[in-house]
Amino acid sequence: MNTVKLLLLLSVTAGILILYLPIMAWLVNSWLNNPFYSHGFLIPAVSAFIAWRNLSSLERADAVSGNFDFYSPGFGILSLGLALLVLGYLRGVPSLGALSFLFTMSGVVLYLYGRGVMRSVFFPIAFLIFAIPPPGVLLDAIASHLQTISATYSAAIVMQLGIPVDRVGAEIHLRNTSLVVGLPCSGMNSVIALLALSALFVYLLKCSWYKKTALVLASIAFAIFANILRIVFLLLLGNSYGAETATGFFHTLFSPLLFIIAFLFLILLSIVIGCRVRRGAPDNG
């Protein structure tokens, strides 16, 4: 990657960052205050590391090429990204503005450096989508649906264990205690986090695209099931030892524990269907 193109890329990137400054501020605020996206700070760091690693390999192979043509796909993608940014500002939808950043950066890279570099940074740029919260109405609707699923199935499992259960919406009443499955306990955060982790995981795997797709989709089911089990365990604890026990230490413990178990099941599934971790850098072709 020659010095002139590097300086040009840095200049363009600086201009884009200034243009996207309000969006970046909104993202940081979302990561700090949205419990579903507290992992947001990790996503850009992971993306930057993968991009650096891929580009280092590309430089060693001396495979950098560019195409300065206003009719190139890169210029079209860049224009689309900027158009989405303007539309996001006009409609007051910061999620759309944040999403446009992925198109804008892809267009810049493709326009200045060509398809070889674009293949190297495609996944790191696409991975940033896991740091972008969707519109609040959509996010709340999905979380509410997951809340109903978690409360319904956890209550059903406890009932099958022989414990009387009375469920009213998200409220689960047992013989000795009552618990409420709130939106933060809906499993939405686990679904989003495990989706991001599964996308990173399948990127490192060597297998067909449909197996990778199946793994990503399976991560959603694993996250939901893990959350249902977490609620079941808390209900059993609450029924035996009271609500304070269920909502205290064990409430905090079970979340990361069952998240790890869900990811281990994802790894096991990848082995069963014949996927293997690549040796060396993933193929960017």
C-alpha cells in the first residue's frame, strides 16, 4: 500500500468521521445506556484487528490495486452510503445513518484500492453491523416477543417438573414466590451478543456457506434456549429459597454461565457438521 494512497485514505477517512460525528456520538451513548448493546465497544476493536491482520497479509502478497473511475462500483456504493446518511438525518433515524457508514467505508475502499483490498476488509466492515442498534420500536417489539417466549416456555418446563405455576403475561407466580421476566431478561442481549460471536466464529471456519449460515441461525435458537433454562433455574431457586436468592448472586451468575454453554453447543454443532477452524488467515477470496 503506497504512501500517497495511504495519505489519501486517511484524509478521506478523517472527512467521513467528521461527517459521521453525530452518529458516532449516538452510537457511544447507545452502547453506554442500551443494555442490549453494552458489547458495542468491542465490535469496532475486533473489526479493526481483523482488518489490520488481513491487510498485513495482503501487503506481503503485494496484491493492492485501485481504480479511480467515477463509474466504478466503489463510487456508486460510496454515493449510496452518503445518500442513506442524508436520509437518516432527514427522517431522524440514527440507525439508518449508522448503517450508511458501512456502505460509505466500503465504497471508499473499493474506489481507492480495488477489489483485492475490499475482499480483505469486507468482513471487518460488515461485522460493524452488530454494534448498530436498530430503531427502538423494532428493538422493543423483538424484545417483547422474546420476553413472551421466555416466560411461556420457562413456566411450562417448571410445570412439567411438578411445580404449580400461574403465569400472567411476563409474571410467573409459584407457590412460594413470584418473579417477573422483564425486558432485560427477555434474552435479547444474549441473542445479539451470541449472533455477533457466532458471525466471528464462522468467519474463522472452513466449511460451505450454507453450513455457516446454519450455524449463525442455530446461535439464535441456542441463545433463546439458554435464556429459558436460566429462567427455569431461577424459578426453581426462587420456589425453594425465596425471590431474594433467585434475584441476587445466582441471577448475575447464570447469565454469563449459560451464554458460555450456548457458545459451546455452537462449537459442538460446528464439529458435528464437519466445519474446522482455518489454519492461518481466513481466505478473503
